[in-house]
Amino acid sequence: MSTMNTLSELTGDYVLDPTRTRIGFVARHAMASSVRGQFDEHEGSAHLDGEEPSKSSVRLSIRARSIQTRNRRRDAHLCDTFLDVDQYPALFFTSTAVRQLADTVFRVTGDLTIRGVTKPVAVDFELTVAENDPQGGYRVGFKGSVTINRNDWGVNGNAASRILVSPKMVLEFDVAAIRRT
């Protein structure tokens, strides 16, 4: 991590930097490989409280149709069969609690909504960057991941895909945010 001296310097309201943020996933495929992808369109905000991290909060919205796996046919299948993007155009995450686990590690607990189903998840994030940027703003970066069972959210696909793709998947977050002035 660079240039931050104390967590109190983080305090403020932030907006997600979509050009420097990656929200991805990895699912195991029965053919001894993994399917990797990401969502290219998302927005979010956060309030960080460096003095009392428990007063921090996060909100994230992901456009479901922006899914990319570098295979158009698979992307269309994921949009239609798995995510039903016409009926459920977005995935949402809203934090319910933030707890500091170590100097720069935080557990963010919240509600994840996929296909209209909301379930609690807890993601451990590591603060990777906190610094002034060349444009005069203040940026933070966090990395984290969580393993979920997609069946808990009704992301089941068809019979063949239920057999070929593991229900366990890893959601990966490499987040950059800019403090609002």
C-alpha cells in the first residue's frame, strides 16, 4: 500500500472508478477447466470511516448483461438461462456491517441480490492503495473475494449446465474508488 499514514485519512465518501475496477467470477467446469469472466458495467459508492470502520458502508450495482467470458455464445447463454437479464437486469450488493480484521483487512458483510433473491455474504477486503492521484483526487483500492453457491440465488441454468458447471463459484473484486470532494 502506498502513501497513507493512518486509517483516519481514508474517511470520506467515495464513488467507484469503473475504468479501474474489475468484478469477476470463476466457476469450475467439468471438463477440468475453469470458466472465468467479469462484469464490465457497474457503479457503486462507499462511505469510509477510518476512525471507526464499523460506521463504513458500501453499495454496488452490476449490470447483468455486461457479463464477459470471451465467448459470445456462452455470454448469451449466461444472460438468458442463468441470469435471466430481461427480468433481472442488475445484481446488487448493500453492506450491513464492516469490521476491521487486521491493519488493512476488513470484513464487509452485506446483502447480495441476484435474480431477485437476496442472501447475506461476507467478503474480506484488503486495502491495497490509498494515495493522491495525478488529477488531484484521493484514491483507494481494495481486493477481495468470496465463494458462493449459485444455486442459493436460483442461478441454476438448464439440466446440462447443472451437471457441467460447479455450483460453487468465486466472486472476485479488485475495486478502485475516488473520494468525492
